[in-house]
Amino acid sequence: MYNIIGKKIKRIDGYEKVTGKAIYGDDIYLKGMLYAACRYTDIPAGKISKIDISEAKNIKGVEAIALYKDIPGEKRLGPIRKDQYAIIKDEVFYSGDVIAVVAAQTKDITYAACEAIKVEYKSYTSVNNPEDSIKPETRLIHPEFKSNVVVHYPLVKGNIKQGFEESDHIIERVYKTGFVEHAYIEPESVTVIPDPTTKGYKVYGSIQNPYTTRKTVALFMGLNLNRINVFGSTLGGSFGGKDDVINMMACRAALLAKITDKPVKLTNTREDSIKESYKRHPYIMKYKAGFNKNGKLKAMKIDILADSGAYSSQSFFVTWRSVVQATGPYEIENIQTDIKAVYTNNCYTAAFRGFGSPQIIFAQESLMDEIAEICGISPLEIRQINGYGQGSITASGQKLSGHKVSLLQVIKEAVKKSNYKNQIKKFQELNKINKRYKLGIGLSCSFRGCSLGAEGTDATSAIVSVQADGSVYVLAGLNENGQGLRTSFCQIASEVLGVDIDKVVFLEPQTATITDGGPTVASRSTLMGGKATLQAAEEVKKVIFKVIKKDLKVENIEDTIWAKGFIKKNKPAENIKPIKFEDAAEKAYGAGLNLSAYGWYSSPEVSWEESTGQGNAYFTYVYGCQVAEIEVDTFTGKINILNITAAHDVGKVINRLGAEGQIFGGVAQGIGYGVLEDFNIQNGEVKSNNFDEYLIPTIKDINHIEPVLIENPDKFGPFGAKSLGEPTLELTSAAINNALAFATKKRSYQIPLTLEQVFLGKNLKKPSRQSEDIHLSKNKKLSPKISNIKITTPASLDESIDILNKKKCKILAGGTDLIIRLRMKSEQQELLNIYNLPQLKGITENNSGISIGSLVTFSEIIKNKIIVTNFPVLVKACSLIGSPQIRNRATIGGNIVNAAPCADAVPPLILYNAKLILKSQKGTREIKIQDFIIKSYQTKIKPDEILVSIKVPKPEKKYYYSYFQLGRRNALNITRMSISAIVSLDKNNLVEECRLVDGSLFSHSQRLTVIEDLITGKELNNIIISEIEKPLFELINREIGNRWSSEYKMPVFINLVKSVLKDIKDKIGKS
Amino acid sequence: MPEIQFTLNGERRTVNIEANDILLDVLRDKLGIKSPKCGCDRGDCGACAVLLNGKSVRSCLIFAIEVNEQEITTLEGISKNELSPLQQAFINNNSFQCGYCAPGIIITATELLNKNPHPTREEVKENLSGNLCRCTGYIPIIEAVLEASKRGKNE
């Protein structure tokens, strides 16, 4: 039994993180420090003909501008192949390349200087499709490497030809996955300080792998490693992502620090982060499988093309993991796998939690379900027939031994916990009844090599140091990335020494104080770093034992128990008292003994033969199985994830709280990968450049996640622990895809399973809204920071009108839309801040209706009793706007005047015949809301007018209502489409009046009069509802038929209109 | 340079600002209040949430000048003396990993518990639906808010 291992242990970095006191990269502030920003390229591929910094360097406050020529050391960098630039010379490889870096006294000045650097180019045709990249006629992205192929790994086992000949069935499928952004919530930040003591630099920041950063900066600056000391700040998420990108940023900041001899901080905006940082590799995977009619796999041929983007970075290692694991955890005699990574002018791709496994598992596990279907067996049986057991031989010819091969055990546990077999029956029954919403259940499983394997050197370091009072320091060569490494390592030291974890302090890491422990990647920190910590703690324990063995009257350390701060004999004996740990420590200290020890753990032997892809790839493996239960809205293609059961063999749980946390977090990322995260890059230009376009799961997109931790202690790891971080993510998308096929009886070969992918069977990419704004603006703006603003805050409505009469101003009425739009504008803007004018607030009621002040917030609207009673559709629509914080600030007036086609308050106001009251010095006028909005972002407001209130007549009769809003997620949406509907009946129960209003479909919301007229005077029944299809199609086709999105929007909107009418019909039936 | 005055965590503060200064930047860079974080700078992530007159708002979408004579509370103001039950529940439930989103989430959940001391699971989810977290999968966050709601006052 352990004292602390395996228990639920609260994180040791809890206090600073829940109080906001933890210091992240951008929280660092030093007196006299300069701010830096990067001048990115304007094009994704081409040759620079001229860089003009003359205007920029004359801007007051600019202290340095650094170019390629200023680099003192190595100009080309990269973890494996040197093909990357922190600052490019004259060749542009992708849209995240940096041409110059600026240091200035304020952030605003750095951005202004970047804008002022003028660059001229000759554009190349950008190579963006990896299938084009390998064609012989394609331009070489890096001609000096003679090929666009970065790496090619073959793997050959058995005789593939014979294997297919012996098969009863052969199927071939092509699977595709896209780029994925890490989307850590903290954008990268690095601060470099000149250090006169070492004549080098101190580097602080959001750094995942401090030793890699040190090496890169040292090379770039032409300095020895001991001149660069890297300190990790608290890291705001990484997931493999804060490696190469932060290293490049550190190089740039170091160069500016050298030129100015001042501390320099470089923090990315989110847009810069998404543009520059690397992504998960998109894969095109061709699978050919041969199998017997009973489901036994005979042969598998796999061809994979990975998009490495502009640089090779980690492609060598990412694709290597894929080649080892591409056939999944199945024993197949005959295999041929070829994987290639190729250069393009896209974002470069590198490490991301999973590291080459989520792609192949999506393909492999989708394929297994299809094979099962062909053979008429269940997904469970196909895996039982082919799955690895003890002693199985992998694709690379490795015999699985020396650890428990627990694949079938994890599947069994996942199936049991999820009640898989009963759920299948239940879902099948329910799907017979339900027409619109279909339920699905699917599973996926995997094996995964632990740590780096034959990728490279795999060793790491830790120091455990006991102080004279019995308190303990732990120091590690690996980094806390948020995963909980500090807590686990302190737990291990605490367990070995038998001291309370509160007595153990994890020291702030710095590269100068401990040997390079390699990167914190590959789910290796607990396994490798934990083992090094264990070894160090055991060394110290031996030293302390020397000074107490006499007192305890024991010979061997095994005869003692170290627990709860005391050291005692195994077998209690009279007259021998347990010794307090601190007394023992003091005694050892007094005896002149060294109570500090170095742990160094080097992995057991692995091997790899490049030409055949054979060898013992990893020294141990983990196994996992996930079951996904989903609901699919077949009217819209929207997937709702109901439950994910995640069973993982972790060897041994160190911190149960942390292990479960890894599962919750990894599965949530897997859900994002499988369903939501559709990175949009077109012709090398990143379109989804912030969290409005790149959608990660919100709290409402996660329902239930059930962690199942299985323990088969491993002989290598500390206390038997292995890996968990990455397996949690890699399985989810495949399980969801299999559940989707169960639900819809249609199979998807591509993720993410967006609305369009599910509904149409293909993805549609949309142009970004922000980029539309850029094109509208005369001056393209490089950084989305607000500049050039004047704000006047009038004391009264009269004063506001007076000001508007004299000059042109934009009204600031909450700012939640306006500020976003202003970020992309460079021309001067004058704002009139009316937010606190009392005359424009409040909701009043009179005989005819209500009056809503234009500054009433959505939070006020949705809880107002009069509105809730009389205008339920308005309440429903407003309650779905943005987020609670937006609704606390945003105003109904702002929403109307901004006139976005997706403005959620507008359709219900049209529905309820709202009128707007506009005031100017000339007087007051009333206008119907549907006459006010002309088109997208355009209204009939005059420059001297203010919207003061919205008048909504109270419904004079009983209306039945229905509302549906479609968003890609379950919260934080930009409405994809909405439909607002009310219907009243005459005394014969025929439709007396019907009002229908679209949202986000046409360029501005409008009444669907064609449909309203069709229904009016008739009984609302299924026949009439189906009759609306044709005229509605014609209406939409006429208005938006040639838009990129109409292929999806037309049929779905028709479905939605029909569904709200059915809903009203049902409500009538019930009343 | 205009001057604004406002109450920050119970103290009267005066600061000189530029017209285009965003509240988040003024808090972080001019007043040294570092708990609100910048994640997206356009209202999509919630890491910068602060309480404005007791209501949670996104401080990246408010000009500093707009808070003249208003009241702002950040995490620094909530945990002046000891951890609130909510903060303690966050530690108990492993409700953060990297911790970058935690200040915004704790601020938003504090507002929720102030106006609704015993929220349902669905109400917790609705109220935190504007705060993105990439590490935790949200489940431990929901558990923490529900645990704190059983323990009493949170400010």
C-alpha cells in the first residue's frame, strides 16, 4: 500500500492559479523594458524585392528594427533539418513568416512601426495541396533539399501480394483530416533580458521545452549554451504547441535585446499566434484491407500523405509514430505502409498532443467498423478477432512482451462501463421511432508506444534535495505545462521519503541548474521524469538511512517504513522509537552528508531499421478504448455528444485527480478534433484566425465523460506508471465517427464532422468575416489593435444630439460589436459614448405595448417579466446571443443599428412589428424595423440621429410561437440560421395570421410572406407544411442561390421552417 | 491624456489613459492587475472577465474611458483575505490545469453564485458558456461550482 501514490491529490500549484497570482509569460514586467512585434509577410509565397524601414525607424519611440542581416549566429534553424528562419531573408515560405522585428517603448508604437515597414514582393503560385506538392512539375519549396518530400518511411512485413490473394474481401477507402490549432488559451509570450554576468541572456516565457529554446537561441545568437539561461513561466497551455514557435520568438526577442541592451518582451496577439504557430498535420490516408469472411485481417496496404507545410520541423518524428501504429492494435501478417510528409506553402505542422496518432486512428478504426459490417459481425467481435494479445507481433515485427498487453481488457472495461450492448439495442429501438434526432454509439481502440521510442535520445533528469529541517526540494529537467507534473513529481518524492507533500517544494525550473532532460512531450513526463525523481529520492533515502540504522537497530533499508514524517522498523519493537524525518535529516546534515541526489533515467533499448520499417519501436505500450454516444440532428447535421466512456491502461495511477483530469481534457479536445475544429486556410492565407472562426468546444458541448482507469503496473515506470496524456485525445474522433455511421447509416471519411460534412457528406469552407472587413478597408491593417480613436462622453441625450448635429460620430452603445470592427480599421474614428445615458434605459409598458430603451442590455431583456410574458420569441433569441458577459454589456439598440445579418434580436422584432424611434435635432421619427435595415451592415439611420427606443405593440390575440436557432456549437455562436414563427387561429381553427422571419439567411432578416400567405386561411397540417417546400426553395434560390453556403443552407432552412411549423401544429393540438 | 477615476477592488483609483485604451490593457499594464488575461482580444474566450458594477463583462471589449466612475472587481479583489469557497472548490476538484482561464471562470462563477446561490448543473453550464477552457474538459469546473454552492457565500 502506498501513502500517497494513486490517491486524489490536490495540485500544488493550486493557490497561485485560483488567486490569479501565477505569473504567465505576458505577466512579466520589468522597468525600462521594450515591447516587440513582428512584421509578417503579406503573401504566403514569393520573393522579396525590397524592404523599406526608413519610415518605421523614424517613428518616435522605436528603438530597434532587426532584419535577417542582423542575425549574429545561425540563420537557419529547425529541430531536425535546418530549413526554418526566425527572420526570413528574401524568400517567403508561408503566411506566418517574419520579415522584420521591431522593439519600441510601447505596444502601440511597435504595431505602428510594423505597419510602416513597406515590403515589395514578386509572388509565386502558392503550393497548398500536398498532392500537388509531390508532382514533378511543382516548384520546389526549398530547392536545396532537391525534393518537396520531407521524409518517406516505408514499412514492409510479410508478403502483401500473397496476403491480398488469400483474402475473401478487399476494400479500399480514403480518409482525410485537416489542420488543427492547439488553441491554448494563452497566446505565446517571451521576454529576453541581457545578462551582464554571463554576457548572455535570460529568457522567460511560455516555453514548453526550455532546453530546446536554449539550444535554438544559443545557435541563433552565436553563443555557447551556458550563456543562455531559460526560465519557464507558468505555462498557459501547450499540448505540444509551445515549442518551435516560441523558440523562434525567443530568437527574435534576444536579437532585439542585444541591439538595444534592454529587456524585450514579445507577446503574440491571437491572430499572430494562429497565423504563425504550427498545427497538427493534415493527412490523406489510403487504406486497402484484405480479410477473410469471418473478419480475420490478412493484408493491409497503407499510403499516407502528410502536409508538413512550409518547414519540416517535427514531421520526421510525427510521421514515424504513424508508420509504427498505422495498422492499429491488430495482428496482420502482411503489411506495406508508406508515409510521406511533404512541403507546401501552408502553416507548418509539428507536435500536437497525439503526435501522428489521431489521424491514423480515425482512419483505422473507421475502417474496422466497415470491415465488421461487411463480414456481418459486430464492431466488438472484429476487434476481438484481430486485436493484440500477449506476445502478438506488431507491424514493425516487435513481439509485445515484457508488459501486460491489455487491449482486450480495456475494451471489455469500456464496454461494461458504457453498457454498450444494451445501449445499442436501446438506440436501435429509439431510432425506429425518432425521425429527426438519431442516436448513435461507436467505439474505437488503440495501442500507443510510450515516450520517444526509436525517435531519438530518451533520457531525463531530476534532483531531490533534502534540507536540514526535513523539507524537500524537487527539481526536474522536464516542464510543467499545466498537466500536473509538479504535483506528480512531488508526490513521488513524498512517497519515497515518507514526508507530507506540503513539505515538498517544486523549484522554478531554469536550464542552468539541471541537465537537459529532453522535451516534455510524448506523454513521457510521468514515465521518464517520474522515474528519475524516484531514483533521486531513493538515493537521498539511502544516505539518510546510514545515520539512523543504528538507532533503529536494522541492517537493511527494506526493513524500514518511511511514512507520515516518521521512519520506523517494519516490525515494531519495544524501546525503539520511530524517528522523525526532520531529525534524521538534521542528523545526516550534521554528519556532513550530501542530502542532494541526481536522478538520471535513460530508457531501455529500442531499435529501428529504416529501409524496412522493422524493429522494437518502443520499450512499452499503453492500450485504450473509448465509446461515444451521440445524437444527430438529421435536419441540420448537428452532432451532440452525449457521453464518452474512456478506458485507459495507465500502468499505475500516480494522482487520481490528475489522471481523471487528463481524460476529461483529452476527450474534450478529441471532441473538438472530431466535430468542431475546422481550420480554414485558403491559398496559404489563414482565414480562421481567432476564436470566432476557430471553434473549440464550450462547456455546453461537453456532457458526460466517464473515465475508467485500468492498472497493470509496468516494470519500467515509477511505481509501474506509464502514459496517459495523449491516448485520451487520439481515440475520440474515431469513436464519434463510428457512432455517426450507426445513427445515420452513412459513413463519413473526413473529419471534422461539421454541419455540412454530416448533412452533405462534404465540407464547405467559408470566407472569413474579418478578412472581408480588411478588403473593405482602404489600408490593409496588419495588426488587429485599435488605434486612432477619439471618444466623447456626453452628459445627456440633448448634448449627444447636439454633437451629432455638428460632426460625424459612431455611437458607442456597449461596444461588443463595434470594438471588434474597430480593431481592423486604421482610419480615424470619433466615437460618442452614450452607454450611461439614463434616458435610453429601461423598459416601460403602456396600453398599446412596450417601449424598450435602446441601451437596454440583453441580460435585462431576458429577465424582464413583461417581455417574457408577451414576447417569448424575443426572449429565446436574446438568451442565445454571444455569452453571458456579452449579454451583460451588449444593447438591443447596438444590435439593431450594427445590422449584422446574424443579429439575433432583429428577427423577433420584425416578427412582433417593432418600430424604432429615432431622434435628431430636427425631431423624432418612427420607422418599422424591417424598413430600417437595408442590407448587411447598412441601415437608414442618418448621421445626426440616435436610436432612442424600440416600440413593440402587445399582441392582441393568442399567438402560438416557435423559434429555432442553429449554431455550430451549443454556445458562443455566430448564428448560422434561425427561424422565428408565430401563428394565430380564427374561430374555425384555421390560420388567421402567420408571421415567419429568417435570421442569418438573407442579407438582412425579412418576413417570408410567400409562405405566410400560403398558410393563412388554411388548417395547419402536415399537408400544408409539406407544400411550403417548393415556394420556399424558389425564394431562397432567388435571393442567395449562388452563395458558397447555399448548398447547405437551402435544404436545412426548409427543414427548419417545416420543423417550427410542426412544432406550432403540435402546440395547437395540445391546447 | 484624459484621466479617469473608478473603484477597483474597493479602492479609489485614478489613471491617465489614451482614448483607444482598452480596459483589459489598462488593468494589466497601467494598474498592475494581472489576473484578467488576454486570450483572444475580441470577446471570444472570456479569460479577461471582470465584474463591472457586479456584472461579469469582457474587459477586452470595453474602452477604459467607459468605466469612469464605475466599479470594477477582479480576482485580486475577491481573494484579498482568504480563498473563497469557490476558489477552494476549484483546488479540491482539479478544476484547472494550466490555469490561464481560471481567473475569468472564477469571476463569472462568482457573479452566478452571488445572484443565484444554488444553481442547477444546467444553470452553471449556461452561465459559464462564454468561458473557454482547453485543458480541463469543463467537468471539474462544473463540479467545483456545484460544490461551492453548497458551502455558502462566495465573496
